[in-house]
Amino acid sequence: MKILIVEDEKELVKDITEYLSGENYLCEAAFSYKQAAEKIALYNYDCVLLDLMLPGGDGLQLLQLLKQNNRNSGVIIISAKNATEDKVKGLQIGADDYLAKPFHHSELAARIYSVIRRKQFDNSNFIKHNEIAVDLLAKTVKVKKQEINLTKKEFDLLLFFIGNKNKVISKSALAEHLSGDIADMFDSHDFVYAHVKNLKKKLTDAGYDNYLKTVYGTGYKWEI
């Protein structure tokens, strides 16, 4: 799961990144309105942590930009600017939650989890897809009641495929999801193929019904 932290306090960004990385999130940062606008235009995120007071622009304008670009990212406003008017306006524009500074790491992680679960998985802690069962809290996957051992990236890929079922997903989109904005630095997307191949083998060995299809020359599709 990929998080964008839009915040100009670099120590706070470092603190949040260290904690969320330990919770198996891939974190990127933007320290100004311009940086955030560029990242939002180029990349997709599962959740955006958005400060309202930014160098070069207003966080609420970024929220409007997200909605105009039809991004399905969850948005949590994190701000010391605790005025009711700003909170209400942010929620009206389309933010999913509001968290006032200072906050505890555990509360932030719980809010992020709740937003992503609501956005992608119908507010459930469990995903049941025929013979596949995923426990989002325990981060376990069972096929025909047999637990399979997935790496973090394989688990993230499985959730990404299920959350985008029946859509063709390009290798570049998968590379971005797995590696964030450094994906552009790779000469090829062979690492994507390797992770998908390993995931598919583990699912096949456990007896799943071959939902993950290769769309030659394009990418992959979780077909149901």
C-alpha cells in the first residue's frame, strides 16, 4: 500500500515515514504545493496525508486537484489548523478523515487502514473471493483453507489485483505500485514479472482457479 505524505515539516515526515514503513506501507513525501501537485498528476496512491498549510499553495486546492483528476486515493487531512470551517470544507470537497496535530502513530495508522479498507474493500477486514480468503489485519492469505506464505510485495500485489478486478493493469502501473516514484529509474520492469510469477505460482500450487491472466504486450488482469 502506497502513501503520499504532503507536509512541510521534514522531521514530522521522517517520523511518520519511519513508523508507517514499519507497518509495511510504502511512503513518499512532498514538502510543498508544487511537489505534491506534480506527484498527484503522475502517480496513484492508496492514501494521501494532507497538511493544509503548505509553501506555495493551499492543501484544500490539492484536494480539489485530486478530485478533478478522478484519483480514488483516500485522503486524511493532518493539520494543526484545527478550525471547524477548514475541517468541514475539506470533508465537503472529498476528504475521508481529519486528524489534528499532534497525534499518536497508532491512531494515524488506524485511520489510514480504515480509509483504505472503506475505499477498496467495502469496509471489511476480510476479503472472500471464492476459494481465496484474505485477512487484512493479520495479513494472511488462505486458498481452500490452506494458508500460503506470501512476501510483502506479493501480498500487496494480490490486494492490488483484487481491488482492481477485471481491469487491465500495465506493468508500469504495477512497478509504480511496488516501488513508488523510483520506478522510473529502472531500465526494465523485469522485477514486476518476477513478483507476479512468484505470486501466481504460490496461488496455483495451492489450487486457486487461475484468475490472474497475462494480457500480452500490456500487463495483467484479475479476471472474474
